Amino acid sequence: MLHLRAICPAGRADGVLAALREHAGVTHVVVLRGAAVEPAGDVVEADVAREAADAVVASLCELGVDRDGGITLAQVDTALSDAADRAEEAAPGDGADAVVWEELLARTGEESRLNATFLAFLTIACLLAAVGVVTNSPITIVGAMVVGPEFGPLAAFAVGLVLRRWDLVGRAALALAVGFPVAMAITAGAAFAGSFTGLFNRDMVLSAHEVDFVFQVGPFSLIVALLAGAAGMLSMTSAKSAALVGVFISVTTVPAAGFAAVAAVLGEWDICLQSVAQLAVNLTGVVMAAALVLALRNRRGAVRDLGRPLAGG
């Protein structure tokens, strides 16, 4: 279930309560008159079955609660209540299959920001990939895949395309367009230092056949990217968030970027170009599949206020 808190101007709480009563899947309703300070007003709280949350939020937005007050949603990990059990049974559908569009938009908007933390994780991931290439270590390559934060902007790009949120598309594109070149440049600098000091040489890299899959682009590269993108978006739009780890390990975006940097330093331009092609195929495939999955699930007008700017943007 999800815990909903709505702050509304004084006198509008009765309308909010009426809207909540209209929907199956709502329980544990609490009203705190005059409890809100900023913005001032009444506080209405309730627990909502995930499969009913999107409709409930839509009703509150129609009342203008999102403009004049505020609506927050939080995951309820444990609810020991017969009333909660009845609410989940009464709500249509299954919670694992439910999409809470406002939650998805907020989450992808947050994860698509270009900031120091994103750049740090992407750079560390590329450096790990470079180490994996030099040491012929598939395990290190997998570690780089898990550390890489690039799926956030890729998912945001897909969400922005489907919901026509061009501000989200722009934010995600900026994160990817700046993040990968910066991370690859830093990785190339580190690779140059390692090569110059004798930490590794060209023969070590060219004999690293265990990690050749990183730059060997082919039909299966696109197939894996499509499957990973579909799985990733299904995970983000449902309650199956644990599946994201498998998505991170599936696609060779960060390893390809790291290999391209190392190959460029060694003058192996054929491998460098193949790695860049692998990166492009994976990025494109993930976005295509994620957008397709989201489009198939977007059966209703999805987000109510498409013009509302993203937080921090």
C-alpha cells in the first residue's frame, strides 16, 4: 500500500474526504483540521492500495490540491490491518501491475539530473570497466555495470517521450550527453597514466579475450538492450524493483564507454569505434524498449498536469 498525505486550504478537506470515499482501495483516513503551517490548511491522510493510487491522485488534482496545497505518497512496507486487507481486495487489479504515473514522473525526474553525484558514479563505473578490460576480468566488468547510474536518465528519456514531457527529455539528454564524455575523458586520462607508467600495455589489452564481448557489437547487442529496457521499465512501473539489478548487469553501456577510452589511448581505433557503436546500440535499444512498454501501459491520460515543471528544473 501507499500512504497518502494531502494538505489543502481550510474548508476544502470535506471535498477531499468525499473524493477519497468514492474510490475503492482507500482506508485509514485521518483528518487534522488546521494542522498544516506551510502551506496553511488542513491535513488529510489515508492509506491507499497501489492499484487505486493513480485514480485517487487524479481526483485530488482535479480539486486543485496539488496547486493550492500538496500531495505526497510514501510506500507502506507493512500494514497489519483487516481494513487494509479489505481495501486491497476491493481495489481493481493487482498492486504489482499498477502504475502510479505521478510517482513515476517524480522518480525519473529525480534520477535524470546532471549533478556531481551522477558524474561521480558514472566516472567510477567507467574506471572500473577500464580496469576490467586491462586485467581481463569479467567480474570487474559486471561490477562496473552495477555501479553505472545511466539507466535513470534512459528511463527518464523514455518517460518524457511517451508523456510528451520535453523538459524531462531535455534533462535526461543533457545528463547522458555530458556524463558519458566527461567520464570517458577522465578514464582516458587514467588509462594514459597507467600506460605511461607501465602499469599495463597494448599486448595485455589485445589479449584480454574474456572481455571481447564488450566491444563486439551485433544483433544480440540490440536484442539484449531491448529486453533490458523492457524489464527495466516494467520494474520501475510496478512493485518489482529488485529486477533493476538484473537490468544493470545486462547492458554493456558503461563497459563499452570504458573500453572505448582505453582503446583510444592505445591507438586501437577499430576497437574504439566498435565500442562506441556498442554504446550507441545499447542506449538506443534501452530507450526504445522502455518507451514501448510505457506506451502500452499508458491507457489513460497518464499525468494530469503535463505542464507542471519538474522539481529542481
